[in-house]
Amino acid sequence: MDDFWVFGYGSLMWRPGFAHVETMKGRLFGYRRALCVRSHVHRGTPEKPGLVLGLDRGGSCLGLAFRVPGDLREEVVTYLRSRELVTNVYLERQLPVRLADGRQVEALTYVVDRSHAQYAGRMDMAHAAETVAASHGQSGPNNEYVLNTVEHLEALGIQDHWLKGVAKLLPRHPV
């Protein structure tokens, strides 16, 4: 069975949770990283939802692509589905990713379902920061999630100016 690729744009980049044999920066065109998913469990509650990342239409997204041995396909896809499809706010897709070395590969990725009730749409930085600052879920404060994401992106040499702008508006001490 042939190896396959998985594209990560958020926590999957620094905590993939699955075996892989190669990691390379890659760009997905037609989608952008966005705080566009209302979190009702991990970073918020149904009464006060937080915001987590999704891939939304438009622009492009620089992330990491992971090459997974083909004999681990079933195990890794099962793991990713249990991690990403808990509330079905994401759609599983095979999309072309341009790797840093110029190769183009088809990668398994998860894009936001704009018709899902948890889809928050496009927000300005101030509204996103206000929502994040006021939210806390089972996995901790929403502030922590955004600040940690920005820190990890910067450590990987990936700039996300919009997300960094939201982070700058957040209190440094979680709610």
C-alpha cells in the first residue's frame, strides 16, 4: 500500500499523534487558517462557546505535511477521524498541497463545514479576541489555545498575521 500525506494547520503541526516518516512545510491553496469554529467542549461551553481553528475558503495556508507509511493508513485515518470529526464540523478531504521542495501531493485534510451550526464565519480581530478571552472549556482557557498556537507557528517559522493580531489583543493570563 502506498504512503499517503496528511496536512496539519493547527495543533496537528506540533502534536500530530500518529506515526510518520517525513515532515515538510506545505501550502494548501484555496483555504486559509481561521478561528471559525465555535468550541462547545474543549475551549468553551454551549452557553459561552470559544473559537478554534478551521480551514475556511479563500487564500492559502502554510502548514506541515506528514508522510505516513501506507501500512498505517487504516490506523492513522481512524485516529484522525476520532480527533477531528467528533461533532462533524469538519469535512474530510483529499486536497493538493505544494511542498517546500516543489513537489505537489494529495493530502488528507479537514476543512470547516460552513453549513454546520458550529461554523462562526469570518470575524474581525477585536470580536474574535473578545470571544476567546471570555471562553474556557474542558481543555482549558481559550486564550491558552490561541497564544500556544501563535507561539508554535512562530517557532516553525510560519507567520499568520491575523491570528497574531488576535493574540496581541488577548490578556496574557487566561480567564
